[in-house]
Amino acid sequence: MNALQVRGSKQAWGMRAAWLVFALAATLYCVWRFAGPSPLQTNLLALLPATEADPVAEEAVDRLAATLGDRTVFLVKSDNATHAKAAAKQLGATLSASGAFRSVTATLPPFDLSQIGGLYLPYRFGLLAPADRAQLAGAPNTLHDALVRRLYAPAEGGLATALADDPFGWLEHWLGGLPLATSNLEIEDSLLVAHRGATTSVLVMASLPGSAYETQTQRAVLAAVAHSETSLKQAFPDVALARTGAVFYAQAARSASEHEMHAIGVVSMCGIALLMLWIFRSPRLLLLGFVSTALGIVGALAVTLLIFGQLHLLTLVFGASLIGEAVDYSIQYFVVYLGTQHGWDSRRGARAVSPALTVALATSLLGYAILACAPFPALKQIACFAVAGISIAFASVLTLLPTLLTRAAARRPQYLFKAAGRMLETWRALIGGRRAIWVTAALLIASAPGWLQLRSDDDIHLLIQRDPSLVAQEREVTRAVGVDNTAQFFVVRGETPELVLERAEALGARLDALSGTAKVGSWQSVTSFVPSAKQQHTDRALLAAHVFNDPAALRAMLLEAGFRDAVADAWLADYASSSNSLLTVDRWLAAPWSQPFRHLWLGATSTTPRAFAAVVIPQSVTPANEPALLDAARAVPGVSFVDKAASVSKLFGEYRVDSSVWLAGALLLVLILLMLRYRPRGGLAVTLPVLLAVGVTLAAFGYAHIPFTLFNWLALMLVLGVGANYAVFLREGTMRADADPGAVWTGVLLSSATTLLSFGMLGMSSMPALRSFGATLSLGIMVSVLLAPIGIPSKRNKLRGTGVSAEALTPADTGETV
């Protein structure tokens, strides 16, 4: 062994060691990340971009989702009311004993309703119900009649007030208007019960100990619920259980995604392995191909976790399909390896395939780079994962495989290459040369009607499919409880808490004024519990003007009605001493019973300095009254109507339109890149197949009347990035010295088959976004590879590397009439 060989051997071992260190480091980092809290992101909202123009509104979306996300609701139903109540108590006890929840509430703890009245009692002279306010302002002389009604027809219920504290019943009336019962639920036997026909439903509520999107929390909750359901069925066969909560949707999404990831990964790997074994007849080449692919996948996983800190399930499923594209580079290297008939040199082989792989990588990176420009976090992750994966696979093919594939091939599939060569020659004769013009014209004419039939659909629900059984159970709970909206709400903001309350009251007045189809069922607001200081001062001023303007006459009226002197004097003294008493949001928040309604007050915002916010949640929001709600929001300063689903759908539409411009720009960039490489005529010939593939794909969706979404357009970016590779591989491969066209065509067909196998599996995904990706990519890639021979130069044009001037040849000589 001479010095040159020794140095080459040392370099080879150094390269192998470097890649081994990289593989170990990436693998250990991934293992370390998955050994702790799971980095997998199952929160569906994490897929969505910020859509609200006001950052406070976007913060409200996040905080409201976080507040409601840790709540889990169970509904126990039976036609036997006794069984339903007993089963609910058993369910509460079983769930509580499981330790999977922070708290479980089935039987309500004893609660003294006088605590609610106790909070408002010191501020009662600033609290008037709308009816009392209107009566005092319009007919103040009816005080005596109001007092008589209060004495002889006392109100019933737990929120009744003492006569001594509330002689005219104004506080009692105000307490009666509190939205404490905003649902169909009633308290029976210390349980929350709803009756619909003959069915009795009992509500059991639980809160989670951690995030609904943590793996440990999901597993614990699922196990506890499964055990509780089994016990419930044994004790009460007639009882049915429905449940809802973010934790169940997150777990279902995780389970479905993991199943799809495994299915796509296993089917892709097995299919690719069988194809490579059939073509190459070499387990060694199969192993080396998967080494390169594995390096790309593990490296991409590590890079994505390092940059984003977490991995969304959508990225994970898409990553499993990246196997087919990452293996393309090694396939092209193996084609050169098997096509070399004399004196195999692994480094020379790497240099021979390097131009084709470099151009192919550049076009793929361009497609994924445009994908990264989309505003959706999951798509940015997918782009990062793909860019890292194919870049690492590319680098490993050119640097690692030459150190591992040093011996010449013992057996070459010459019969296969010859058959492929004949097929390529026949197929190119049909679509190449001057015939490419007629092929292009025919495809454009056939596609035009399909383009005219293209329709779009920007519905957010195309992003991901929720588990149908969970959706059905959620509807059952919603019908029983009677609350039908948590997705659309108003955000009210202001520089002070007082300004927020005043604006929320103005909004509430506008909502109450709606009528006809624009009317909403009801609305929840913090102002139902805490009026603004301005409103409290107005109510007090009304009492001062019409009630306490003559204290002596008022005292005489009370004494005449039978009140003792001490009681009358104490009530008048309370009014006089309460002139500076104001109910504040902080005092209301401090009351334990306010907990179920605290999400209505956001308080100080973190996104905007010196800003406070609250939410107002309307019920029965429909397409008919939504325009009126938008008008109401626009009419009050600092108010915005938030409909996350509609906002994202609108953004889908905007980016869908923009994506057509992105695609046109990307096509132009690819054309320029290929023209720089192959000269203008050659660059156009290589670009034409993928351009026609895009057109045919659009037409196919139009003919099939399948709505085209943003995700279809983004998939076309990848059709451009991946589909252009095949014409590049063919042109570069046939231009190499001593090239075997049959071997090159075999490699291209194998590359496309592996890519179709992996990306095609996405077409069977339960996630609509991935399904759109898979269907569009599969069709586009299929057309791209079928038309790829258009880009092959003629035999004479290939002579430019042997001293013959290609420019001297006529178009008829080159066959590149396009």
C-alpha cells in the first residue's frame, strides 16, 4: 500500500468516525428529550397561527383555551333517575381514588348561598336591577307600593335578603339577575342534574393535575376513565357515560398520529426495501441506502427538537414519509455504482453524481423554503424537518457512502438496465424532441376545462379531523348543560379596569337591543357580577334623587310599614356611611364562589403594557346574527369580536391566493436555476415536465370536483421541488461519460417509486391536511416522472463534453425544440 492509499484509508476512517459521532450525538439527544417530559405537541391550537390583529385578542384566545383546557366533564345518563345519581356518585369516587385528577366534583359541597349576598351587601346602594332603575326614574312615587309588595310577597329562594338590610328588595332583585344558572342544570340531592324527556343526566366535573397535552397526564386519565367505565357498567348496566375535554381530543390525536406514523414508516420501509432488493439484488446496497436515510431522519429529528423545543404530531407523521425522498440520493449513487463497468472508484463516482444531486437538492430546498414561509407553526416545523433531513442525507451520500462502497459490484442487473433502456428510448421517441410541443399542447387543452372547474375550500376543519365519537359525546354534554358556545366571544380592553367595565356594559346594552334573527340567546360578562364604578355612582345618584332626598319622610314610611326605629335608623345610617363604597373586580375575584366565572376577567395583559381585558361570551351565535355581533363590536371602542375558526379560515383563503403567486415565483426561480446549468433551451426542457405536472394536477382536482385548499397549493410547491429532480437525474445521468441510459432510467423510476410509496401513504392519513398533501404530491410526482424524458438531450448534444460544439447543432439535432 503506497502513501496515497494510506492517506486515503485514514481519511475514510476519519469520515466514518465523524459520521458515527454525529449519529450517536443526534440519537442520544433524541433519547434524552423523549426520556423526560414528552416533546410531542398534541395541542390542535398549536397548529394555528396568530390571526387576531389585536395582540390582546390573541392572548385572550390562548388564556381562555388554557383555562378551559384543564377541565374534564363527564355526563352520566339513565332513564332511571336513581341509578343516574348513584352512578354519578360512584364515578366521582372512582375517579377521585385513581389519582389521575387534581380534583373531582360529583356531589357538591355544602354551600351557604348567603355568602353571595354577603359580598354585595356593603355595596347595595349602588346596585339596582334594570327594572328597579327604570321604575325609580319613571315613577318614583311608587315607593310605598314597592315596600308593601316586599313585606307581603317576599321572594323565595336562596338569594333572598333580610328585610332589615333590604326593605324595598332592590338588592334581592339585583341578586336574582346574577347569571349563576346559565345552563339547564339544577341542584338535586347535592348533584348537578338535567332532565330531557325521560332521561336524567348528572354532571361530574374534574380538573387535571397538569397540561392536557402531556403524555403522562393523558395516559393516567385514560386508564382511570377506562377503569371507571368498566365498574360503572357492572354496577349499572342501564347507565351511559359521555365525556368531553381537551385531554381526550389530544390523546385521540396522539394515538391516531402514532398509528399512522408507524404504518407509514413500516409500509414505506418494507416497500422501499423490496423495491431496492428487486432492482439491485444486493442486501449490502439496501443496508447502505437505509444508513443514509436513517442519518437524515435522526438528524432532522434532533435539529427540529433543538430549534423548536417540541415536535408536533403532524411533523412526526410527515417525517415518516420523508424516507422515500431521502433515499433518492443514495439510489442515484448506486445507479452510478452499478452502471460503472470498469475500474470502480468510489470518490470518482461521488463526483460523477454530485452535479445531479446538487441541482436536485437545490430545487427541493426551494420548495421546502417556500413552505416555511407559511404562517402555520406545524408547516414551519415540517419544512425544517425536511430541509435538515434531505440535506444530511445528501451530505452522507457524497461523503460517507464512498468510504463504505469501495469494492466494485460483483453483479449488475444488465438485463433490467437493457429493458429499461429500450423502454426509455421508445417513450422518449413518443414525447421528446419536436413531439414535446404537441404533448404540451394536448395536455394544456385537456387540462383547461378542469382549471375552470376548480373550487376552493378554506374551512379550518380541513386542518385536522377530530375523533367522531368524541365529537358526538361533546354534543351530548352540550345539549344536557345548555351552553353552546366557547369558540366565539368578544374581547374588551382598556387602559384601566374601570374603562374595561364601562365598555363591557356598553357592549352588553347593544347585545340586549338586538332583535329578530340578530338576537343572541344570552351573554356572559364580568359586568353581570361587578358593575362599573360609573354605573354604581349612577344608581346611587338615582337613589339619592328619588329615595333618600327626604330622609325624614323615608323614615316615617318605614315606621308606618312596621319597621322598628332601630332598624330604620340603621338602614339610613348604612346609606349615609356607604358613600365611598364601591364594589371592585378584585373583591369579587377574592370570593371563593366566583371561581367558575373568573375566566371572564383577563386582567392585566402581558402582550400590551398598561392594558386590561375581559371577555364577553354570547350564546346562540349563528351565521344569521354574526354580522350584528361584528357591528356591535365595531360600535364600542376597545372591543373586538373573536372567532378563531373564522379568522383562521380567512387566513387560509388569503394565503391560498398568495400561494399561487409563490408557486409562479418558485417556478421562475427553478427555470432560471436550470437555465444557468443547462443553457436556456435545456433549462426550459428540464422544467417543462414539472410545469405540466402542476397543470395536470390542478385539472384533475377540478374534474374530480375536489376543493383545492391551501395545503394542496403548498403540496404543489413540493411537487415542484421533488418532481423537478427526475428530469435533472435523467439529463445529468445521460450526459455522463459512458452513461448507461437504462441504468439511469431505472434509478429515476426507482426513486419516483420510493417517493410515491412514502408520500402516497399520506393520502390515506386521517388528517385532512396530510391527506391533501399526499394526494397532490402523488399525482404531481407521477406526472413529473412520466414526462421527465422530455428533458433528455439528443445524442449529438451530449458530445459537448467531448470537444464537439453543442451550440453548432441545430434544434433538430438536439431534440430540444421547446
